[in-house]
Amino acid sequence: MNALPVAKTRRPGSTRQGKNVQRVAVIIPAKDEAERIASTVRSARAIPHVDLVLVVDDGSDDDTSNVARGAGAVVVRHSHNRGKAAAMETGAAVVAMRDADGRPPRLLLFIDGDLGDTAVNTAPLVRPVLEGVADVAIALLPKQPGAGGRGIVVGTARKAIQAMTGWSPKQPLSGMRCITREAFEAATPLAKGWGVETGMTIDLLRGGYVAVEVPCDLRHRASANDLKGQMHRAAQYRDVLVAINFRKVRGAMDSVRHTTNQVRH
């Protein structure tokens, strides 16, 4: 029987009753999600170990902030759209300010704002991180109705991650992730735009952190094969390539510095 992996992040201790003292904060980057954000927030609040649901309104033009607040979320708002990476970093910073002194930092569970009632089904992501099996757990989603595309962006991200780390994820672009505070900070600054997940995965695995994929029964708006969907995938492809190429260059520079240091010594 194969042994389970062991996360790089040190696990906090348990109480005398054997209960894990670590809690979880759900962070929801959202833009113009007034239609679904309330059901997403309410569903996320039902996830075991969650004691904080935070919505980062990334410059919405609709009523996302007020709707989210009414559903029970803590809300912070960017005055203008700054992108998903910035929203994730803002969310993590706000959670850090709300972590209690003397208690372990909360695990960070990032989810999309359009999951609606299925948000609670991200719960399986928490266990492997909480128990020290992984530093980051990534959701494997079922095939989404109406989804278009030919898998070009996913394939590009998967091949790059495998080439640079040795791990071949099934869904490298999945944005639903539970991660330790230590691992999140190791992955910052995050790659911009739609390259954030690819960049994060490469950086974490290169840093010795452990990632796992976990099936989750989630439903969200899928990009269709119309003009809007094609433009979305083109932007994804651009941002993923930028994240990959930046890390290729950085890796080459690190290799040169390492070789130079060896020669000097």
C-alpha cells in the first residue's frame, strides 16, 4: 500500500480532545456576480471548519457587494477592477488581519463566485490540507454542461507544469483550491490574469510543496463556443503562456546563479 504524501507546511497541534484547532476562511474573488453570489456565500458558510466567508468585490458594476454582505459575507471592495490575482492577494491579507493571536493561521479556501448552491461541495478540499497530506488541494470538476473549447489552454498548462515539476495535473486551471497560509505566501506575487493557477502550481511544486487533486461535484458558468467564449479562451492562453515563460526564464537564471556560485566555491 502506497504511503500518503506529507505536506511541507508544519501542522498545528490538536486539542486534548484530539480536535484540530485550525479553521478555514473561504475567499471569493468576484466581479459582477450579484445574480449568484448570495447562494454561493450561503452554501460556503455550511462547509465544515469554515468560520469566515470573505468576498473580494473586484470593481463590480452591479450590486455584488451589498448582496454578498446581506448573505452573511465579510466584503472588501476594489474601487476598480484589478484582476483575480490582486483579489486573491487582498483576500489573503484581510484574512491574516482577522486571524486570532495564539491560534494557527486559517487555511485559505478560494472558490469562484458563480458556484451557487454547489459551493458547499468544495468541502473535500479541506481535509487533505487540514490533515497534513497536502499543502494545496485542487478541485477536479465534472464536465460542465455547455462548455466549449478544445482543451488547448488546459493542455498547454498541463504540459508546462509536468515539464517543470514532474507532476501532470488533470485540471491545471481549476481555481477552487484550499491552501495553507505558508504555501500561499510562498507562491506570491501571483501570476497575473488567467495565468494565476498555472503559475501558483509551478511555484509551489518547485518549492517542495505538495499538491493533490480532489474530485468535487461543482457547477459554474462554463465558457461556450461563441465569440465571447473564444475571446475568453484566447485571453486565458495569453496569460498562461506569460506565466509559463516567466517561470522558464526565472528557472534558467536561477540555474545560472547556482552554477556560478558552485564555480566560485
